[in-house]
Amino acid sequence: MYNPRFEKEAFKKEVTNNVKTLFRRTVDEATPQQLFQAVSYAVKEVIIDDWLATQKKYDEDDPKMVYYMSMEFLMGRALGNNLINMTAYTEVKEALDEMGIDLNAIEDEEPDPALGNGGLGRLAACFLDSLATLGYAAYGCGIRYHYGMFKQKIEDGYQVEKPDNWLKDGNPFELRRPEYAKEVRFGGNIRVEYDEEGRTHFVQENYESVLAIPYDYPIVGYNNHVVNTLRIWDAEPIVDFQLDSFDRGDYHKAVEQQNLAKNIVEVLYPNDNHYAGKELRLKQQYFFISASIQAAIVKYKKKHDDITKLCEKVTFQMNDTHPTVAVAELMRILLDEEGLGWNEAWNITTKTCAYTNHTIMAEALEKWPIDLFSRLLPRIYQIIQEIDRRFVEQIRKTYPGDEGKVKRMAILMDGQVKMAHLAIVAGYSVNGVARLHTEILKNQELKDFYQMMPEKFNNKTNGITQRRFLMHGNSLLADWVTDKLGTKDWITDLSLMSGLKRWADDEEALKEFMSIKYKNKERLAEYILEHNGIEVDPRSIFDVQVKRLHEYKRQLLNILHVMYLYNQVKEHPEKSFYPRTFIFGAKASAGYIRAKQIIKLINSVADVVNNDRSINGKLKMVFIEDYRVSNAEWIFAAADVSEQISTASKEASGTGNMKFMLNGAPTIGTMDGANVEIVEEVGIDNAFIFGLSSDEVIHFELNGGYNPMDIYNNDPDIRRVVDQLVDGTYAHGNTELYRDLYNSLLNTKSSSRADMYFILKDFRAYAQAQQEVEEAYRDKDRWAKMALLNTACCGKFSSDRTIQEYVEDIWHLDKITVEV
Ligand code: 26W
């Protein structure tokens, strides 16, 4: 497709000129990093035209907008994605080729922006892509962390965290907007004043403050000229450090404000699903929320003078409880700055805020100690007290005499502020992220709330963007899909993928499909050789588990099964065994000791297995260092088998599962999260499902767990692998290295319940399912068909579908079109 805005000669000239003005160099002299910058600025130039046009259109049409409030946006690299969405990838690649520049190499120079941990952050990024592509007005609101998710190095098998200095060379796509700076206040005390009319005013005194400076990133929609904005806030001291404050004896205060500004945005908390109660984290939350809400109100008031109609133009979507102070900050502005009464303010707030829950893991729930919270955010705390007082009154009215309800549902209880309760009480919508997850919320975790306000609860099954995870990550398959469907429309309507079903029995098509998979496996094999020094055979089954490391995700089940297979292969060399490569990728939260032991164990087993010549390379294991968005794209493209083996009920949705499916990898997994819906779409015969159901898990949990010793005592194969954790097999004779993992399974010493995540309970069923994977893979035609059907049936899992549902059921946004 000819794209006049990326006319080759003009683009080449632009790049050459950028190299000259930015770096005083010629193209030949420029470093790859400099070329990346020069190319990015040339692309940005075109994006800005659309950005301006989009903002102008918003000004004219005044559509309702969603502010997607999130502590995390795991964007991944922008250059390639922007080129794809501007439909200019091929042209630019050719233009650069003619200049002797390799676009792929240039793309590799871009730091992978990792302002997020895992699923929740990447979901936010996919949502922004879909919002722009569907033509909805949206802002992403977040934090410009100076250091994103740490870089992971593996040293001697252990995870070592290195800082991710992603801004060190500057970021070509960002735009600093000091003219929209906002002040954010912390601490101090609240003084009550009365005016002539007897109205109360709350004045915050002796506070510390920082200046929030927005940086805007363009979010390019696919082929529609829509460019939305991700606005992330940086912090600066409110007044420059001045000597005269020293004279005034305020030296200390000046230094403190300086430090506050520096610390607040310094680093992303690398915790996934674990609440640690750190004061700095609460500061981060209030910092970006206060700035974002203030900015949203200013923007609204520019066009509208009736603040009570805010909900007609604005929705604040809270990505988990992390942004939930938004509720109280909005109340504060309405009460203290707009001068509304409580009922009026509450009425607006409860029509404007909505909440998404992403986890039922108890340890993830944010419950701030009241003393910390009230000290840091005194006015916000007052407001929450009043919200709580009124809510408790309402509980007592609805359930007279039932103080159990009050205890379970109050926002303030046992010295804590329960953020989820605040979000539910103030939100007009509460949604889970997959059907099963939403049912568990309604029937277990949030049962009391569901009974009292059922109308708020709804499900929005997650999705992923096919632009990044097929077009960019797997261009061979993307082109094949276009060819087979005879249209490119699947790029914005993934339901069209079902048209591929008619190729499921076509021998030629199946061959093509599998040969693309093979090429992607070769590409990954090269990456592995380069990064791990391990040779893997692309003809072996690529069995992949990539995701954050967490006990509930059960990487340990996977690894114990590899240990079991290894025992089998050694013991029965005569038995046929289809060669397999087990691929892992995972970051562990820096303070999560057991997760880090599991990484060490993966690497230890890999060492033994990969170096055992007696097994003829039948088994290989690879731990891919520094799993992140950019290498994920290649990994999904190359996977044969998708490991989704969480303890049923624990994984809210999963989104990696959808990326594998899109790329033609059948799932081996439990009936958990969105796996349930994946199986529904693709058919039970095209997946490998095993293990306890979520009802069974919940039942066991309500009855104090189960006794893994029965299994250990009666299943010699299981007993053997469990014992191998402490007999030195994988630890050069050290019997203590994995003692804690051993104990966690059998509870001989550990304090928590034995085998909390039902690893031994599900082991046999898992091994059986893996056996079925092997048999299915041996039958080439059957496997190819299964793989193709996974791609063909993935239509539901586009984030375009998810966003459309949010729009229809929760946000009620107006579609806009932009012409240039
Ligand atoms: C307070 C610490 C903390 C940090 C992050 C608590 C909880 C989180 C997130 C909710 C963890 C997360 O990323 N959850 C994942 O969200 C995805 C998107 O909805 C789901 O697909 C995953 O199942 C869920 O684990």
C-alpha cells in the first residue's frame, strides 16, 4: 500500500537531516542508537500531525472520554508498533534498506519501556492500542518512573536485578508539557474555617508539596489517524532549592521537598500480586491520581460550566485498587474547591468512577494502616471517614442487627483502610477480567457486596492486541492469514479469523502453517543460542511457560514434571520419547525468596539435563533471561505448547494464554481464568485440560487443605522427584539448597499449609495431559490442525472486543473519526 506521508525520498532526507541536527553526524558515522533516534523523530513528525488533528477533533466534537488510571503501563517498544499502526512499516523498511540501515537492528536499539510488572500493566497497554484503533477518546494516566521493571540477569543460576535506566538516551516519542503542571500536597494538618455564610472550609497547612509535570506519549490507532495520549507524570520540586530558604531557617524543608520530588517517581515497585504497605507507594498513588484528576477537571471546565454533569463527559476507570484514592480526591475537589455539598459531590463521584478487579489473591489486597494513611493524606482520610460512616449506616439499615456484615464490609476496620471496599462503594461498575473470575468475585470474595449491590457487578473478559502480538511479532503468520482470508480486515476485526477454519483439513495449508511455525522456532533457537549458549533443536516440541514467577502459577509443577521425565528417560532409554525443549521465562519479585529459589531450581535442572549426553538431547531446558515484551513477541510466535497451569481459581484471567493461542499454540492447562473461555472457543479436543476444578480447590481450602503425604507415600515416581529436591541431585550434593521448596510441598517444617497450591495433587493429571501432548504431536496432521484451529478460534480474545464491551456497558463513549 502506497503511503504518501512516508514518501521514500522525503523520509530518507528527513532521517539524514535528523542525524545531522541531533548528532552532527552523517548517516555513515552515526551509531545504531543515533539512527534509532533519527528514524524515531522522523516518524514522530508524521504522528504529530495526526495527534494535532485528533485533539482538534476532540475539541470540536466534545466526546465523552475515559481516563484509564493505572500505576502500570507495560508498553513495549514503540517504533515498530507505531510504524505498523501508521501502515508504514514496509515503506520505511525499504527506505532504510536503501540507506543501508536495517530497521530490525534499529528497533533493537529502543529501550523496552517496562513501566509495569506483568498482566495488569500489559493489559493497560493493549487497551490503549484498542481504544485508539476503535476511535474512542481516551487518556492513559500513569507515572513516569525513572526506572522501570528491573533487568534480570542470571548469575550462577540465580536471578540478579539490575536497574532499568530506560531514559538514559532520552525518549524520542515523549513530549514534556510543563504548561499543564499540577501541584500535589502531602501531610500537614487540616484547619477548619467558617465564612460569613457559616459554610465550612478545610484548609491544609504545613504540608509538603511537589510539582507534577506531565509527559505525553502518542498512542497511534491502526490506520485511522487517531492518536490518543498516554500521560505519565514526573515530579519536580515546587520551588527550586533556594538559599534564602536557608536564611529563613527552612533549609530542612527545602531539602525534604527536593527529596520528595526525586524519590516519588524514582522506581516502579516490582511486586506482582503482593501488597507490601510501603509509604512511598501510597505517595506514588496519590501523586499521579491527584495530578490526573485535577487535569481532568480543568479540561472539563474549559468547555462546561455545570460540574454536576461531569459523568456525561468523563469516566475514571481504576485499574485495580492502586488508583482508588481517585474517589476521595474527586470528592475533595468537588467539596473543597468547587464548593458542592456532600450529596451532590457523592452523586457525581459515584457516576464517574469505575473499578476493575484483577486478582483474588488475599496477599494482593491493599489495606493501608490508618495511621500512615491519615498522616500522609489528612484531608483525603477525613473524606474516606465520612464515606465509611455513611456506608456503615446504610449496611445497618439494610441488614439490621447483622454486625458481621459491618465488620466484613466497612471501609475502615481494624485500623486499616480497605481500598477494594472503597472502590466498590464509590464505583458505579465493578468488573472481573474473565467469566470464572467474575463468578468467584460474586459468589465468594465479594459476596456481601454482590448481595447488596448486584447491579454494579459485571464481567469483561480480557483481550490482547493482534497488532503487536501477530503483525509485529509474527509477520509470517500475519501475511499468511491475510492471504488465506483474502482480506486484511482481521487486523481490526479478529472475529474474521474463524474464516481460517475452512483450511483446517487442507493439507497444503496445514503444511504452510507448520512451516511458518518452524521458521519462528528457528528464529527463537538462534536467539537462545546467542543469549544462553544453548543449542536447541527446532524439530523438538517447544513447550513454553513465560509469565511472572509466582507459586500460584506453578512453575514448580512444570519443573517437577521435567525432573520426572528425566528420570523416565534415564531409566527407560528403550522407550520412545519425543524430543522436547522446555522453555521458561519469568521475573521474580526482588523480595520473593521462594520464587527466586524456583528460578535457581529451573537453572539447576537445566544444567544437569542439558549436559547429560546419555539422553541424546531428548530433553532440553532453557531459562530465557529478562523476559519482557520485546522477546515475548518472538517467544509466542515460536511456541508449540502453551503452559497455563495455575491452581484453579487463582489466575484471574491470564493474557499470555491468548497470545499463544493467536500464534497457534494449543494450551495445556487447568480450568482457570480465561482458559475456560479459550477451551469453549477452540473445543476441548484442541486443548489439554487437567487437574482440580476451581470449585474443588475452593472446597479443599474451606476445609483446611489436603494431605500431600498420602500422595507422597503412595506414588513412587512423585516421591522420587520430591526427594530429589533434597538429595543433592540438582545441587552438587547440597541437600539444603531446595529444602524450603521440599518443605513447602510436604509441610514438614514450613508454617503455611502443606502444598498450598495443590502441586502434588495435580501432578498425575498433569503428567497424563503431557503424555497426551506427546501423542498428539507425533501425529503431524492432527497437530497441525489443532494448532491452526487455535489461531482460527482466537477471535474473541482481541482487546478490541474487550474495549467495545467496556464502551457499551460501562463507559458509553462516542466514536470519533479523524481526517487529515
Ligand atoms: C499491590 C501489589 C500488586 C501489584 C500488582 C497487587 C496486584 C497486582 C496486579 C493485580 C497483578 C496482576 O497483574 N494481575 C493480573 O492481571 C491480569 C490482567 O487482568 C490477569 O490476566 C492476570 O490473571 C492477573 O494475575
